[in-house]
Amino acid sequence: MAGPMKMRASVAGGFTEVRVLMTHPMTTAQSGQALHFIQNITVKQNGKAVVEAEISQAVSRNPVFSFRLKGGAKGDKIEVSWLDNKGETNKIETAVA
Amino acid sequence: MTRRSLLAFFGLLLAKPLTVLAAWNEQAFGAKTAADALKNIGASAAAPSKDIVIEAPQIAENGAVVPIEISSNIPGTTSIAVVIEKNPFPLAGKFDFKENALPFVKLNVKMGETSDVRVVAVAGGRQFVATREIKVTIGGCGG
């Protein structure tokens, strides 16, 4: 069950700032619960991958990330998707403001 | 291969998410020491650099949410990895930047206790490292 995501992307100072929130428990092996965490994140700008990340259960619950892209313009399409260790996935797309 | 197993096989292929590349470095993320994690991402011999900027609190009251902002001023940086020395599994993340991304990431991590945090940047095939100690008042690995 993939929870909702939120994203904000804006262009200022010559770069595009992308801030994204993912709803996810990110449970560790130490918590006594089943290990459940996001493993892969992909950021796309107008359909082209610009950041590929691999992360561990050490990322906090309901992960929030900021990324920066060179240049960019209002209306650019930014997509962020994730895949977790159980094969669940989610994505969000927004236009740069 | 029977027709049924062939169909099942293609069913599996279709079920794989198409938007995310599912590469995950199990060995590096499974490493229990920072040295092993660094070895598994090919960064054992990283050279210390002042051009990797780590912004984080000196003291984190809540180890469950420790904000870390990283940027690399090393020209041609293509990758940044975060290794939390004293966490049970030190490698917290690895970020690969394609040509249109700046070598910057801000994230929140869990820290079990006060620890050195090492950030490894790769530029032009060479590894660089910067280290920052973050003190933790209440550990946050039970989350």
C-alpha cells in the first residue's frame, strides 16, 4: 500500500529546487517490525532521469528529500518515483512553478 | 518450458515497475562496518576533501530525524554516498547525479548514537571524503 506523495518544484537563482515527501514507514530490523523501506528513487526532468538513488532503512520515516537541477524553466515536468523492498512503488509528477 | 510457465514468466516481467531501475547494492547496504560499506562502493582509498560541504546539526536531539544537507564543489561530481559510522548498517544512501543534476541532496536520516558521518563524492572516477561528527541525544534506530 503506497501512501500519498507531495512535491514542490521551483526555479530560482539559476537552478530548479525539487522537494519531495514520500509517505512510508521505513521500518528497520531493530524496530522488531518487518523490514520495510524504500530502496530506489528516481528523479526525472521532462522524462529524462537526472538523479538515481539507492537508500537504506536508515532514512527517516516519511522521507523528505531535496534535489537541485541545473537551470530549468517554469512548466518543466518533474517526476519522482520510488520502489521499496516489498516491490511496492509510487510516483508523483508536477510542473516547475 | 511449458506454455503456462512461459506465460507466468512474461507476467512477472510485466509486473516489474517500469519507472524505477531496481539496482540496489545489497552487499554495500548489508555491510556492518563503515570500512566494509566503503569497500563495497569502491571508496576505500578516498582522499579527504574540503570541497564536500556537510550541513547538519552539531547535536541532534532526536536520532530518528537528523537533517543532513550535502553539496559537492568538486568539479564533475557524479555521485554522493552517506555512511553513518556507528549505525548497524552504516551505508544510508548513494545518489547518482546525471549531467543535468547538481551534486546536492538534503535528506533526513536515523542515527542510533553519536557518530561520525562520512560523505563520499565521486568525481572523474576518483573518490573524495569529508567527515562530520553528529552528537545524538536520543537514538533513533527503533523506528
